Amino acid sequence: MANTWQFKIGRVTSQAKVSAVANSFLFADSIIPIYAQTEGTADNAEALAIVTSNVTIDEGPLSLTDYEILADDSDSEVSVDISTGKFVEGNLICGYALYTEVQNDVRNFVTYKINGSDFVWFKGICSTTQSQDYTPLMLTNNRAIHMLTPEQVASVQL
């Protein structure tokens, strides 16, 4: 009950595209980062992530140049349609942001580097809470992120 798909990390950067793959990415059984080289030079290498997950992606906002399904076991995958907009300590989070922004406000994170950029795809746990006195840089800079509360994560039965 899983599928394996790959996406081009540097192309899935808008909020709609991040939301389309986020739950599958957050609940992945496996994420393998690779660099695919085109035209025979390192300058044309593109960062990819190969994801195996029981959670489906929303293909609607994605174009065929953003992702590709590599394997599908033809069983039904789980669809998760939950998210929250408030940046709260303890939320599970993933998205596209500057590495320094991730360092400031996310703990237990893993990043996937984009060639020639300080931006990364990441997943981890929010380490700060948005308040009247503090706004995480990811929110200030309108980064494409997706969050789930611990209660939402617990409600997903995979």
C-alpha cells in the first residue's frame, strides 16, 4: 500500500506544490536524495528526492516536469487532508526555505539541498511558536511550508 515517486526539489517551491507533496513527504517510509546530471556537466545537475510513502500526493498543482511516479503497488494509499497555519512549537513541518531559517525555528530537521542555492527542502519539528512578539523568519518571508499538529499526526492511521 505504497507508491514511490520522485520530485525535483528545486521545482517544487510554491505553496500549492509544497502542499501537494507535503503529507506524503512527512509520512514517508523512505526519502532518498540524489543528483541527476544532464548534458554531462556538473553545472546541470539537478537535486531529486525519491520518496516511498503510503500517503498519496495531490497531483493537481504539479506539472509533469515536477514529479514522476516510479512505482505504484495499485493498492489504495491514504489521503491526508489536514494542516494548520499557526506556527506552534511541536508541530511537524516541512517545506522550502533558506537553511538559516530552518536552523532558527526547526529542531530535529533533515534538509535536502538545492544545487546552487541556499534554499533547502526540509522536514522537522517546529522549535518556536509564533506570537505577538515573535514571528519566525519563514513566515515573515512567506516561505512555502506545511505543518501538522501532534494531534493531527496521531490521528493519521497508517
